[in-house]
Amino acid sequence: MLFRSGTRTPASDEQRAAIDKAIEFIEHEDYSSASRDLVNFLREHPLSEIADDGWFWLGEARYLDRAFLESLQIFQTLLEYFPGSGHAPMARLRMGMNHFELKQFPKAREHLTDLILDQPADDIKARAQAVIERMNEAGV
């Protein structure tokens, strides 16, 4: 398990640089390196105040690498342990998108509809609505 409960600790410059490096790997489509580095970061710094960033970017790397079930589980962990994270809306969107990619259409629709109903950010709503429209067009 990569998460332990306890008091969150301030993030060091080294920790922030580790997250930035992983994001660079993602931007260069090197998802396996990003995933490896983020898992290491979370193992070494599970209580860091930026641990939610690590979980988010790990979920994103796995999603972009088409490891949808793993990505779904990572985003679930993020939301369970860091429900107030600034990444929560996008994590919820990715959960719906993961369900869509896994052909779990009722779950995808449920997640995306809930997100649309209580998400104030228009860009997140629009992306969720676009996935729902794809399901409607496909008749699923």
C-alpha cells in the first residue's frame, strides 16, 4: 500500500522537482517512466502535502498508457484519501472516462452525470457531456 494515514508533511523542493519530472515524462509520452517515478515518490513521501499531485499524475499516466483499470483504481484512491484535492474534479472525470474505455457504460454514465450535476467548472462539464454524447450516439 502506498498510502499511510497521519499528518501531512511540507513538500520539499526535491519532492516538487520529482513531480515536475514525472509530468515532463507524461508530456513526452513516456508513461512507464512517469509511472515508475510517481510510484517511487508515493512510496518515499506518502504523507507529503503534494501526495495528491502524485496520485493524480500517476492516474493520468496510467490512463494515457491505456491501463484503464489501474487508472480507475488510482483515481479512486486519490478521491478516497484526498477528497478536497484540487485534482478531484478531473479525477472524477477520468473515472467516468475509464469506465467508458472499459465498456462499463452504466457506471460511466452514472459518474459523468453526477459530475455534471455538481461540478462548477464548465470545461469539466463539457468534457463529461461529450463522453455522454458519445455513449448516446453509440446507443450504450
